[in-house]
Amino acid sequence: MIPKRIALVGPVASGKSTLATDIAAHSGLPHLDLDELFWEPNWTPVDPPVFHDRVRDALAADTWIADGNYGGEAAEILLARAELTIWLDLPLRICLPRLIHRSLRRAATQQELFAGNRESFGHLLARDSILWWGPAHHHRHRRRWATRLNPGRADGLPVVRLDHPQAAAVRLQSLGLLAPKEA
């Protein structure tokens, strides 16, 4: 039986949103991207209390798959409501090429992201760029999730830790979260 509330976490460019979209398509669970609750126009983050209220309100629903890489109170709200957590614990050597490719594609196509924001080549070269921020925080985020999702959690939240992209599909298919691979 597919859980009704799934948290999908991991570092930048680990494939959270793509995987959440695939699981949502297979399971029928509504997909919630926490970045949509965090960003306002012009890449302005909402104030933490507003963000936490938005997360709490969105996660009050009976069913969802939510993806994001937020710590603190947002993570606590997410994990407290989840019936299952999928942790994409991928190394930087996998995430960094994905991040570069994704960011360049988004800048080139001017793909609209959260709250009408778009990545631009100029923004990608700025000091607050995701291309700088993602790698600079990668190891810290992996350590944070390792601490939060350790096997001895008192609440017994089931955690599926995926540390290699090829293993992810097979494991999630075996759990019924993704459609079986066609022969």
C-alpha cells in the first residue's frame, strides 16, 4: 500500500522534484514543491514565520508527496506529518553536474520557476547563485539529513535512503511508488 504522505528530501540537484513528479504521476498523490511556498517574485524569500505557516497549511492535507531541502521548523513540520521519507543521499560528484546542466538549461530557455522567477546567465554568475550555494552547502545538508533521519528515530518514521540514482528506481518500484520498468 502506498503511503498517503511522503516527504522527499536531499541536497540541491539530487533529483527531488523530478522523482516527486514521477511518484505523483504513478500514485495519484498531489505533488507539493516546498520551493513554491518559500520564494516570492524577484527571488525574495518569505519571512520564516510565513513560510512555516504555509508549510503547515499545505501539509495539513490528507495526501501529498512533498519535496524540499529545508531544515529547522519546516523540516520538523514535514517529518512530523509524513508516513514515509525518501532521502536522496547522493554525493556531490553526482549532484554538481546535474546542477550545472539544469541551471544552464533553465537560463537558456528562461523557464519560469517559483513565483515567476527565472534563472539567468547573469544570476548564475552572482555570488548568491545556486551554482555557488548548492556545492557550498552540499555536505552540510547531507550531514543534517543523516542526523535527522538516523535509524534510531524515536517516532519510528520509515526512511528509504537512496545513495545511487540507478538503485533509486529499482527500490521505489519494489515499494510500488514507481511503475515497474517495461521489459
